[in-house]
Amino acid sequence: MARVVAIHQPNFLPWLGFFDKMDRGDAFILLDRVQLIRRSYTTRTTVLQGSEPVVLSLPVRHTGTQDLPIGDALLDDAARASRKAATTLRHAYGRFPFWNEVGAPIVAMLERPPDRLLDLNIELLQHLASLLGIPWTKVKRQSELPHVGKKSELMASLTRAVDGDVYLSGGHDPAAHPEIGTAGTGAEYNDEQVYGAHGVELRYQNFVHPTYDQKNAAFVPGLSAVDALVRHGSGVIALLRQANHR
């Protein structure tokens, strides 16, 4: 049977698509040695306050270079920045049914943050994965594994490093979904010939976002997974699997 490997940056309180990818993979690798892209989802997420999307962000200490690996990034004024995010989360979701088990531990982590962005994001990811019933034992860090190259070669070498033979890319298969396009997705960077040279099959996530009751006139997709979890608890994983036919 094929061993499927999914790979992603360790994002800050990410959306449901992140956890769908984690759930599908037999192994899940966090990229901690790639460059931290400023104003990316590694430091930003979106929540719903009332009916309005609100961006939460974690500022990173400037080093004078853009070539800062994610694993080396330090939070800038860590306590102040993360406490602001904690306050926003509490105001947005503090009255929801699953706040105590979902949101309260997140607030505690944000109010006593470690110095490194990576350490905080991994604490938060472990918490959310546990709520969804996704075993953390499948998770590895890039820095723990042999790897080479960039883009497709990097993904292929990491897949092989954990004995994988299928790489599960984000985005939609451009052959099956030409109407979506490739801009800003994994399909923009994937080179099937490179994967083939490593003996790795390329597959796409083709993620379908589940809808759930947000008490709004119009559903707002793409929010942090916290939004669904505080409303519906661990049953969110069933929503993910049903929407994506698993």
C-alpha cells in the first residue's frame, strides 16, 4: 500500500485545509528550515469576531536579512504580541460552547509564549491536532531528516526520507481542475519529472472546504480551524472527511 506524505510550513493557528492534509498523510513533515515569508500564514491567521473577519498576527524580530529560516525566527516582544492575539480570541469566541476545551488552552499558551515562533506554533498545532484526533506521532520536522534541493526536489527528498512513495501536494490538480488555475498553489511549483526521478508519485489534495453553522447570513471560509472547533468541537474532523469523501 502506498505511503502518503504531506508537507507544510508550521503555520499559526491554521485553517481546516491544513489539518485535512495532516489527516490524510501517513507522515506529515513541518518545514522548519525553509525561509520565513513575511506576512505569511506562518505568522498570521483569521478569526471571526461577530460577523467580521479579523486578522491575528505574530510579529517576528527583524534580523536585517530576508533569508531567515522559520526555525530561527524569534517573536518580537513575544508576550505583548501574543497577549493581544489572546485577547482578540477571547472576545471573539469566549462564549462559544467548546471554548473551555479549545480556546482557553490556546489563550494560556499565547499568554506565556516561548521566544521562538516555531515553538509556539508547534504547541498550538499539537493542541488542535489532539482535539481533532490526529495523532502527533506522524509528525516530523524537516531539520530531523536528510533532504536536498528546493521546491519539488526538496519535497521529493523529504518524502523519500520517511519512506514515502506519494507526495500529497496542496492545491488542486490542474489537469482535473483547469478552471481554478495554479497561481499561489502547490501546482505552480510542482515538477512531475522531478518527483518521478525520485520514485515519488505526485497527488493533489483537491481540498473541499466544509460548511458549518457560523450564525451568519453568509458562510465565511478560510478561517482558523479554531472557529469551527469552538462551535462544534471534535466533530469537525467528521465534517472534513465527509466534505472530502473519506
